Amino acid sequence: MPSPLLSEPLTLPCGAVLPNRIAKAAMTEGLADRNLHATKRHETLYRRWSDGGAGLLITGNVMIDRNVLERPGNVAIDPAPDHGDPAGMEGLRRWAQAGTRNGNHLWMQISHAGRQSPRYVTSRPVGPSAVQLELMGNYAKPRALKEAEILDFIQRFANVARIAKEAGFTGVQIHSAHGYLLSSFLSPVTNQRNDRWGGSLENRARFLLETVRAVRTAVGPEFPIGVKLNSDDFRKGGFSHEECLEVVRWLNDEGLDLLEISGGTYEQPRLLGHRGDASTAREQDVAVRRSTLEREAYFLDYAEGIRKVCDFPLMVTGGFRTRSAMEEALASGNTDVIGLGRPLCTDPDTPRNLMDGTINETVRHEDNLQLARRGLFSPASPLLPLKVINVLGGQAWYYQQIFHLADGEAPNLKLGIPRAFGSYLADELKTAFRMKRGSKEAG
Ligand SMILES: Cc1cc2nc3c(=O)[nH]c(=O)nc-3n(C[C@H](O)[C@H](O)[C@H](O)COP(=O)(O)O)c2cc1C
């Protein structure tokens, strides 16, 4: 039976209309060329996702600083010298055209990785303060940003948004979740500044709020702007749910069109339904999951509180797998848009099939993507490196599926985790090397 709830259009505050309530959440592609420009593989991938029927596609993070990427192979748009075409405009135009070919929206997620940029990308990450991410030695100690650099980054966010609009993207999303730069400014653990960018919540949120204002000025009143925000960092001493509610109240005044709720950071990867190292977890976060609905959608219970204070549309992402849970969430009014990530890597037609009633639930491949459910490699392993390899192995598997789609192929559901992990590592290192050579030649 078709789903009128999922198929209903949504008019955003800026006047733009999403044709339905399903959004493909941002997923990093790793497909850029050595100039960090978009390629034909982006076109193929987003053409496929556009055909899948989601009303909104959000790109993987596009970086504002080519030196501090979330991953080699990120698209970056920054003012660095770059063969005379810093934005790679032609590639962006083609990407935007391919990804909107069914009348759906395509928003560019704009991001800075902050301290979560691996060593094989940079030995000099940046952050609010020099607080290192301790994760298997893979992240160097960040340098605290100077105020002039923060102001420059705000303008870069705005500049990239302007370029996205010019290239044909139909909106932008500012990435302020998952521990990346904007999100790390919100957290008292990573932000230990005592200037006007740190200390009180008002100061910690200043970078995000000023970025939203600059982006709005750059794109005008009729262009959709979204923000992705953690409902909670789920980290001892980190950005809390109460603080999230306060930031959302402030965001109400900024003319936003969509707030996407997620949660967690690399230390506590709750965005993917995983728990991180016990030493950084908060006691009370040993969550009591009461209903099937809560078990399925990781952040829906948080969205209920956020809905009460948020005056503009909400999107909730993370763990949605059944049509009934999605419909129930929409009917409750606690979200306006359902965000889906991993299911679209293994079946890009998931949105259409859910809306027309061909399927009642998405496949839950992630349940099988563990090297081991018990023992040292299990998610409950007391040994952090093994636990991390397990989570990364699952993630690597999805990266490989994205590569298959980008090459015009079907996903390879028979792919094993060790092979996916090996290919991922080899590809990351090769791409990092190619990227560094590209930037030397350009510079
Ligand atoms: C392969 C992969 C890449 C991701 N890349 C990003 C990203 O670039 N930006 C972002 O905000 N979230 C990213 N995420 C998180 C997703 O947007 C989403 O929050 C998460 O997958 C939970 O949704 P799901 O349970 O439907 O997969 C990524 C997730 C996956 C699986």
C-alpha cells in the first residue's frame, strides 16, 4: 500500500518545496580527483540516487579547507591556488545537474573536519583548542585557531554556499555535528578557549551562529539552508542535550529551513548506533530503550524534546529501517523528514519502494557487518583498537558500496568485511598520496 505520509511534499520556510519526506543523509563519497574537484563518479552516483526517489539528497561533506579534510578524496572548495579554478565549477555543475534530474532537491553539505582529520591527510589539524583526539594514534594534536582564522572560515562557509548555489545545488547544509570543527566548538571538552569563542554556551555557539548568518547573507532569503546538529555528544563533559535545546532556540531566529538531528562523535559513534570507549562515555548514557520505535531510530526520543523548542522543520537521521516507524515518527509530528543513510548504499531505490509500498522495511546489512559479535573483535571488546577496527570495517563496507554505485555497478552484497577494510585502507592511502602530489604541483 502506498504511503501518503512519506510521499507528502513539505514547504520549507524559504518557500522551496521538498517533493516528499525522505532524505538521503550525507555520506562522504571519497571520489574527488587530485585537485579535490567533483568527478564523473559523483555524477553517476547522484544520478542513481536521484532516480531512487528521495525528495532531498544531501551530499557528503564538501570541505572549506583543503589541508584539513575529513578523508582523502573529499571535494574541497577553498581559495588555495589550484589551476586557476579553485571551485572546480564545471564538475560541480555536472554533479548538481545529475543529482536533481528527477525534480528532487540536492543540498551541498559544507564542512570543516577540525581535529578529526587523520594523520595521512594532515599532521597539523586545527580546532578550538589543542585537545587531541586519542584514537589509535591516527589523529595529530590540533593547533588552536586564531580569531582571524575563525573569521576567515566563516567567510569560507559563506563563499562555498554561494558557489553551491551558482553551480545549481538547490540548498546547503552546514555540518555542525559528529565532532567536526563547528561541533567541536560547541563542546566544552574540545573548546577550552577563554576568548569570545569559548567558555559560556553563548560563546561556544558563536561560530555556528555567525556561520549561519554569513551563509544566509551569501545565498539570499529564498535558498534553503539546513544545519546538522548533535542532539547530544554522548561524551563525558561534552555538548549535552540541554545545551542542544538552547542552541536550537537561538537558531530559531536565524531563518533556517531544516534542522537535522544526529548525535555522537568519533569517540562515541552513536550516529551509527555504536558505543565508543567506556572511558569517554557518560554514565547516564547507558540508554534504556523502551519501545521498538526508539530501538530503531536512535535519536527520535531526543527529537521529541527538540520539536518542542524548534520553530522550523526537523529531520531525524539514524537507524530508521521500517516504514511503520517512519510513518509513526512523521504522524507524531516529532519529525518532518526521515533521513536515511546506509540503506541507500545497498539499495538506492529504497525511498521509492518505501513510498509506493513495495517494501515495508529496508535491509539491515549493518547487523551483519561485524568481524565478530563476541570475543575480542566484538563491539563490546575492552580493547579499543579492535573495537575501532570493527566499527571501521563496517564503515569501509559501505564506502565500497558507494564506489560500486559511482562506477555504475550494482552493490556487492557478498563483499566480506576483511576485504572491504583492506581495500578501504589501500584506497585511502593511495588517494592521500595522489592528493598531496596534486597540491604540491598546484602550489
Ligand atoms: C558511509 C557513510 C558516510 C557518512 N558520511 C557522512 C558525512 O559526510 N556527513 C555526515 O553528516 N554524516 C555522514 N554519515 C552519517 C550519516 O549521515 C547518518 O547520520 C548515519 O549513517 C545514520 O543513518 P543510517 O542509520 O540511516 O545509516 C555517514 C555515514 C555512512 C554510513
